[in-house]
Amino acid sequence: MPAVVQAKETNLEGILEGKKQYQVPLYQRVYSWGEKQLRQLWDDLVEIAEVRQRDPNATHFIGSLVLAASPGYGPVGVQAFLVVDGQQRLTTLTLLLAALRDHQAAVDGGHHRDRLDQQFLVNKWEAGEPAKLVPTQADRAPFLAVIRGSAEAGGSDAIGAAYRFFRVRLASHDDPDDVDDVRLLEEAVLRGLALVAVTAQPGDNAHRIFESLNNTGLRLTQADLLKNYLFMRLGERAESVYDAVWLPLEKKLTSENLELLFWLDLVQDDERVKQADTYTGQQRRLDQMTADEIEEEVRRIAALGNILATILDPDREDDAEVRRRLQRMRAWGTTTAYPLVMQVMLRRAEGTATRDEAINALLCLESYFVRRIVTGRATKSLNRTLLQGAGAIKSASHVDTALRTFLSVGRKYFATDAQVRDAVHTVQFYWQGRAAQKKLILFWLEESYGAKERVSESGLTIEHVLPQTLTDEWSADFASTLEPGNDVRYEYEAVVHTLGNLTLTGYNSELSNRPFSEKRVLLGESGLKMNRPIADQQAWGVSEIYARATQLAERIIELWPGPDETAIETPRMGTEGLWEAVAGIVAAIPAGSWTSYGEVAIVAGTHPNPLGQRLASHPIENAHRVLQVSGRVSPKFAWIEPDRTDDPRAVLEREGVRFDEHGRAESAQFLPAQELACLAGYDVATDPFDRFAQQVADLWGGAVADAVGFISDRWEAAGGWFQLGPGSSPTLYFMAGPDTASHIWPIAMYPSGYCEVVFQYLKTRPPFDDPELRQELRSRLNEAPGVDLPDRPRPSIRLEALADPEVRDTVVKALDWFADTVRDRDFE
């Protein structure tokens, strides 16, 4: 039921006169007005002071002040209120009065100090002369230094900066020949600034008012809301619990990480909870608790926060091996792993998991990540799997065994040793996962060789031994390693991006496309032990790349243990079983329909690259119905029958497939993985986000896919979320705001190759209904090299352009600004 409130127009004099105290609750944000807001207030104040000389009744409205009766802790005999909304404004005006007091006392006598203190700044006749405004805990010391005129007044913090700002402005404004200018300014502060004071009646729920304000514009984080809720429920215990428990937690975790903490707590029990629903999910649970239980809950959350702080900063961990495993999890950069890592570390903290079990569980998770990338399944259903894993190990007797078993069963793509050995020869490792993760795998492999001199990861880059650009000299050298009659281009493309051809180096630009005779000398001088065997080779061709891949596969198997194959519920396909399955899936494609290599790969549980090679080299019924994701016939497609020369597009048209003028098959005739699985008799769950990422990689290459992944990760880190459109090529919408009808999105990405900026829709969504904000967004994006967005409803940036780090980083900064603007649009 809504709180009953009273609202009346008043001024600062009416607010501060009398025996009153205004307390800013512990949950409120710290004082954060900067020079921009201070300058605006000062300019308004000077203007209204001039206007009031002509019209003494003139006022300037500066907003509302929402108050609630304090829950009983304030000076005896003083009417106490909680400042639910408006604390930034009230704090600033009080600092301005203190600056007026000190300026006038310095130039016109100490009586000004007594006059303004007694009336507006302190409760003069109460024990200890308590201040009329008590800010939140973090601001209290610098604020009271100003009110009491102590030597520390005007420090480097935001409170001190505001006080100094007003002192400087007053000194400049005070004309020695005008005896009234400062007096008129003071009178304008007290009586010329109009406020609406909204006061909840005793017994009303101030938290509900606070929550309602947030829902109607006061953009606080979910952590802010939960902090408010908890400490409102604690009543008189709030201050002591805050000092003893909460404040140390806030020193360890940022506001964003506090929100992450509350979400991680929820998903330990229900993996379906979205981070956007953290507040409602926690509140629903906390509503059932008593005040005593709430206090215990704050202590439990704080203990959980200590674990999260260690996950985020592994240097806090004392045990060297646990610290090493956490450092690797942190470096991997997958925040969706945190629920699982949190559960492992919580079990260890509770004493229900041993130190060795925790280490083994973290190693198992690392192995899972590494093997997925090595076998070309970097992102497939990963988030869902990790969230479910936290619940799977929560009450298990042994967390390491339980986690390994959980990851081994079902379609979780924990690659077996045999699959690793097969994948290193066929999977295009260079295009798998994020660039930083591939580099980490290579770096961890290098570490495993145990070099005496430790090599720093920073400065190292991934180097193609056989270069990405095949020069005439390299082409000739490579051809000399092949059997007569082999297709040089085909053999080159099959191996150039595989693991066996990749290494790390600190001088990538120097190696570049140099011939192998020169490159092997530089690699031999490298400080990395993994480069020595390459340098020992006399030539570098398919057999050398295969041999190195085989060696690396064995090292991967040794370093990163695989699944428990005895726990697997259904037999895993060997190579022959896989291709038998592919043949059955492709044979199920009906006439008049088509699908892509990526969709067949999803159903079969393989990667599009080896699948494409298989279809190109082995007779499989209906292989001509498998096209590129764009709907075009692959330029490499060839009939297996040597005497067959008919055009595959013509065959498809006779079967009923329609093509447009650009040679693309009609999307309405496309079979997505889900339908294809049903036709082939499989039960497979497909994730549209995975399909989006795969289509970008297939169409535009791994560098573009990595850039899109980087931008997506940064958007999530800024508090954004995603929505995917329907269809075989889903659009990725970058959403901001709560997961409700009030959302807003700045861009939409299309797998076809465009990042669209949706000014057309922003025009109707506050705060970007302001044309100046839309122009600011356009200007920020246009700072990217080669980007020149015209003033049109839906201009776009090519996805290929995002592979340029400067373009990518500029887009990220613009999106960070967008998210901040949406979040802070009602900044007080």
C-alpha cells in the first residue's frame, strides 16, 4: 500500500530553522556533486539574488526534498528526519551556508558565525551542539570539519572541494564598495530557492518511498536498493552493523561487485535468476526474515563478500596453489564461471571441502574451458552449463568428483582425450574463443616446459609460423613439402590456423612473412622453450604442423585432465561415428530446403570447418543442400562424382529453393538446428547467442568475432544486457535499463555485417529524446578512425571495422558513456 505523504512548498530557511536534524541514511550514495553542478547552482543563485532586488517575492525552484520520520535515533528533543531523496542538494546548500558564514566572519566580524550557526547549521542549545545535517558515514568527518570550522575543513574530498568552490566564488563576488551584495546573496540562499518538502507520516515505510522513487527515475543500482532495504530493516542496530560489518565489505568491493555478490548468492540455489532480477529475488527472500535474522544475513553476505573479493583479487589468498588456480580463473575472464568458483570456495571456507578438493575442482573447470576451445566449442551453451554446475556441487560429498561427473554427462562438450587428439589437426584454433584465452592456453603450455627464466605474458602475441598471407616464396616452400598433385591453397587453408602452426613471440612484427629459413633463426633465439622444436626443423609444411599438433595434444591431455568417461551416459562419437551422424543429418534435409554448415555442426556436435572439409571430400547424400550461412553456395563446393559438372544452384532451384539476385537462398526455406535435429531424430538445445557468435565468425572471421565478443563483454560489465531477435540469423540488441518495458538500446548488431545505431528509436526514449544527447553519441562514435555516421535515423558501422582495436575501443567508450548517461539521467 502506498505511503501517505504530505507535500508543501518551502525554502531553505523553513527547512533548517528550529530544533531539527536531517540524517542521510547509511545506504545513500556519498556526496558526488562536482564543479558542473556547483557552477550551475551558483549562477542560478546570483541571478535570483539580482531578480529579488526588483521583485522580493521571486523564487527559483531547485527540486524536491523527500523526508521520512527517523526510526528513533537522533538527539533527544530534536525532530529527526531521514533524507530519502535530495541529500545531494541539501548537503550542497548547507555547505554554501557554511561558506557564507566563514566569509562574512572573516571580513565583517565573528557575530556572523554565531548567527548562522544558531539558526541554520547546528542545534546550538543541545548537548554537543549536533549538526542539523548528518551526512552518510563516509562523508561525515569532512562535513563536520566544515560545520565546526576546524583546521581540516576544505580538504581534497568532494565535500571539501564544494566548500572551497563557494569560498572562492564569494571572495570574487564580494565587492568592497557594495555593502549589500553578500547579504543579498545570503537572503537569496535562505528565501529565494524554492523546495517542495515531501514528508512521510510516522509509521509509513520509508523504504517503499525510496524504492518508488528509484522506479520513477532515481537510478540507483540494485546493490544500493538492497543496502537500503537491509539497513532500514535493522533500525537502531543499523549504525553498529554498518560500522562493524558492512563498511569493511564496501572497502573490498565496488558497487558493481556488490551487485554481483547478491546475484551470485541467488544463483547458488536457482540458476535461472537473471542478474537484472537480483533486487526482486533477494527482497522476496528477505521479506520472510525477522530483524535478528536480517542482521545475521548481513553477516553471512559479508562473509560471502570476502570470498568474492578473493576471487576478484587472488593475491588475497594465502595458499599458493589455490591462489594460482584463482589467478588463472581471473585471467580467463569468464564472469559466468564465478557461481561455480564461488561455490567451490564457499565449500572450502565452510570446511565441507578440503584444500585439495578445491584445487582439483578449479583445475577441472580450467580443463573444461581449455578443451572446449581446443575442440572448437568455445561458447556453446556455456553460460547455462556453468550456472547449473553451481547447484550440482552444492551438497555433494566431494566437490571435485561431483564437478567432473557433472561436466562429463549430457551435451556439455567436455572433450575426451580422443577428441582433443583429433581436433588439433582440424579445428581452426586461431578463430576459437577470445583472443586473450587462446593466448593464455599457449602461454600456459609454455609455462609447462619449465624454463629457468620466467617469461612475462605481456608483450607476447600469437604468431603463425606458416604466415596468414602466403607470399610467393612461402607458397613455393610450402608446395615443396606436399605430395605431387596436391592443391597448395586447399592444404594451406586446412592447417594455417590450427594449433600446430601457432606459437607465441615477442617480436611478431619482425617475423611477419619472413621465409622459414629466417624465421626459424629468430625463433631459435626466442626465450620461449616451445619455439625451440620449431627452430630445429629444416622445412615447415603439413607433416611438421601435424607432428607439432600431436605433441601439443599430448601435453594438453597431461596438463588438463578430461571428463570421466565411465560416467558418460551415452557413447561419445569417435571420428567415424561422428561422420556417420553427419551423413544421417544431411540426408534428412528435405528437397526445397537448405541449411548451413554451422547448423549441421551444432546438431552433430562438431565444428563447421572440419565438417565443410568432410562434405567436400566424401560422398554424402544431399551435401549440396548445405550452404554458407549467407545462403550462397560455397565456392569450394564440388561434386564427389568426377564426371558431374552441373551447377549446384541449378539443382537446388529445380528442387524448389529460391535465390535472390545476389545468389542467396531464401531465408524462409532455411532449416535452423532445432528443426534439423527433429528431422534427423535428435534432441538438441541451441542457444541463439551461440548461433549469432558462430555466424559472425563464419562470415567475417575470428578477428571480427573476437571484437564483437570484447564489446559484448564490456557492455555487460557496464550493466547492459542483451536481447536476440528471432530467425535463423538473430539480431543482437544491446539493451540498457531494467529488464522491463522501460529499456533502451543504442545499437543492434546483425550477422550480415552491420552494427546499426538506432537513433530512430532513441528519439522516443528518455534521456535520449534530447537531440543534444543523440548528437553526443554520434560524435563519440565518429571519433573512431574511418567512422563517419551521417545524421540519419539508423546509420551503421561495418562489423569488419570493429576488428581495428582503435575502432573497437572507441565504440566501447561510447557505449560506456551511453550506459552511464542512462543510469545517471536523474542525477541529483
